[in-house]
Amino acid sequence: MKAYVLIETTAGKTKGVKKSLSKIKGGRCTVHSLDAVTGPYDFIAVVEGPSLDAIGQLVTEDIGIIDGVTRTTTCVAVAIG
């Protein structure tokens, strides 16, 4: 499965969050790519894993606990057509 994790950070903590996000080496899930973006979110991470539960675990146990991360929104990729 693939999901896009939209990440908001605290002002002044963006560089530290980026450094921490770059170090995530999930067991069953991986952060495939990470981009800093403009707009309401600071980063968009593309994550891949074997199940929705595994992706949820990565988001809550690895991404959500990073100092400076204030909110995440997970958007699961789906096939249409």
C-alpha cells in the first residue's frame, strides 16, 4: 500500500523535523520520499507498507512523536478505474 502523509510542524522546528524524518527506517514500512512544500503543510512524505495498519503504526509511532510535528494527515492511495 502507498499513502501520502501531510505533515505540519511548529515554527522554528522545520529543519529538525526534516532531519528526524530523513532518519526513519521503518521495519515493515518505508518513507519512500519526502518533500518540503508550501501551503498549509510543511512536508509531504510518501510511505509504503504491506497494510493500512502498518502505515498507521509508522505514522503514529515514528512520525507523530517527532519533536516539532504538530499534526499529520494520512491520505491512502487508491486505484480508480
